Amino acid sequence: MAVISVKDLSLIYGANKKQAATLLEQGASKEEILEKTKAVIAVNRANFEIKQGEIFVVIGLSGSGKSSLLRCLNMLNIPTKGSVFIDDIDITKVSKKELINIRREKIGMVFQHFALLPHKTILDNVAFGLEIKKVSQAERQKRAMEVLEMVGLAGYEDSYPSQLSGGMQQRVGIARALANDSEILLMDESFSALDPLIRTQMQDELIEIQEKLKKTIVFITHDLDEALKLGDTIAIMKDGVIVQQDNAENILLNPANEYVRSFVNDVDSTKVITASRLMKKFTERIHIEKDGPATAVRRMERESHHFLPVVSRGNIFMGYLRINTARRLLRDNAEKITVEDLIEIPTINQNTPVLESLSDFAGHTYPLAVLDDRMRPVGFLRYTKVVEMMSDDDNPLDGGKMERKKAESGHENSTQNQEVGA
């Protein structure tokens, strides 16, 4: 279900909005409209939906319209045309009082420059939104302490903003938004004022918080690496237009036009491409509770597999069964397959970038098992496939010679053996 739905949204700055809107409908360019009306097209007929629990990243260069678009989502900017639905309510049509309630109850915002109240303690800054809601002092302080601990600021509750570093102040801003327990967080260049190391730490912390709380987050950035790291869905803007909207892999592999292609050209794709993209899918599996050696041999011979994954109740991955092992068990008249008959093999989540798997290949001649979020086997990943992706100069996924050399030198021992495949 979509928590946010934006339909045909346009935002025009200037005195001649009607004339500009008419020209826009007639297909005039942003430059033509500016010349004729002196009006600026900030957002041009945007359409998208954001699902519950999703991090939706809007990225673009300065002046692309990304921050203007964000501010339409809580009506800090009043759209010239179009609709913004929060759940099933079009907030462009509600009364001022209803809008205030929606902002208080459903939408939190984290600003680039923290926007903390300098005369209030960290605890009171975090609890400020709850104070506005007239939550009791005891309850708001309890909630504020909970989120301060969540963002790693327990012990700083009596400090003042001026006593904290930039990264710590941004944590306070995030804690304040979380304390309100808003369903939606709008984050406008929230990490761009931080130095690179702190910025990376904040990105990691946001991912950890999101895994726990499953908020719906709209995140604005001009940094492509940040967008690729954080975004479940990424929208790239140019001149007020969303020129492509997709997940990170599809944007890297299938750029919509030359602008997107040049935008992502310098990205190291190997840090983004996930195991699900390169794996080979399992067509069969062995259930240890009900499938015996005869069944295992039949399935592997029928599909010409040298091994198959073995699962327990709930299809949880246990290891690989080799065809030679299954044949031996069959010759020995064994009725069951046991854990001792399996090969233990490292696993990788299907959504994990493949470069994070390189060290797991060392010492193993069998491919890694690729699992879904419920620990069920969905495929296998060969080391040769990863190296092929990294070393092919004509491959659009080529990610850089440093990583390539590192991968090849770090895997000398295991790659001298021929890798076994299904």
C-alpha cells in the first residue's frame, strides 16, 4: 500500500503562474517559460508512489527541484497543480487545521542544518514536538530518552546543542523526528553538512534505525553514492522533471537517457550489484525430513546437478548435498540424509552487494548459497561470475582495477581448484 502518492504535481515560482502553467501544458521548456513569463518551473508534473517502510531517495544537481518537491509533501510549498496523498487524504485540499494535525501526527522533518533550539537542552529539543502535542512531561521525557539511546546520545540529555559536534547535533534532529513517532520522515540533505567520515556513520545509523522502525523516509541528496546506499527506490531529477525512477541496480544497468548515463558514469557498480543479480537460481531442493538418498539422486541426475541445497522445516538452508554422497548413501541402503552428510558452505543474502562476498569464497570449491530474508536458498553464486563482472573491460559493471586486484590476489588458493557448479 502506498503511504505517499504524488499525481501530476507541478510547482511554479513567480507572479505569472497561470500563464506558465498553460505554457507547460502546451509542452514549452523550462527555459522558454522563464523567458516569456519570468516564472520558474521547480517541479514539472511529478508522479510517484512510496510504499510503507520504504526509503525513497530523490537526487539531483543544485536547482533540479528536489528540495522544492520534498516541501510539497508537507505543504511547506503549495503545489501549483496536482495532488499529494498521505494515505488516502489529498493534503492539497484539506483545511489549515487538518493540515496542522497531519503534520503533527504523520510527518516529521530532519533539516540539513539541524534547526535545534539553542536555549533548550538536548532532552528538551528531542521532546519539543511532544510538548507541542501537549504530551505530559513525564511521558515526553521518557520517550525522548528512549530515542536518544537509540541514536547513541544517552548521557548527553542535559547538554546544549553548542556543546555537541555536527554529527551529534544531526543525531538530535533525527531523534526529535523519531520521538514524535511520525509515520513519515522527510530528510532534506540531512547529512550534507557533515564531514565524510561522520556522514558515512550517519548513513549506517539511519539504515540500522530503519531496520528497527520501518518508517517511510523521503531522503533528498545530491550525492549519488549516498543515494545508492540508502535508497530502496531512487528518483533522479533534472530541471524539475523526474527523468528516471527505479532501484539502484536498474538505474546503473539501464539508464533511461544520456543524462542519467552520465550522472552514474563514475559509480563503482560492483559495490551496488547484488547477489540476486549474478546468482543462478536453484530449480530443486532436498527436504531433510522427508527426502531420502534415492529422491536426491533422482533430482540431481534429472537436472544434471552436482549438488543441491538441503533445507529443514520452513525451508531453512542447512548445507549442500553432493551427488556422490547421495549415491554412496543409496548404495549403503541408507533411508535418510543426515546433517553429517552435508557440506557446510558460507551464505550471502540475495540483497547483499557481491563484493562483500569475496572473502567468503576462500577455501571453498563450491559456490556460495544465496538466501532470502527468511534464510531460504534461492540460488548460488560462483566466484568466477563475480571476477568476470569485475574484470571484463567491456562490461558496464566494471568497477575499478583496485578492487579487481584485491579480489584476485585474495583468492589465489581457492581459485587454483576448478570450481564445482550445479
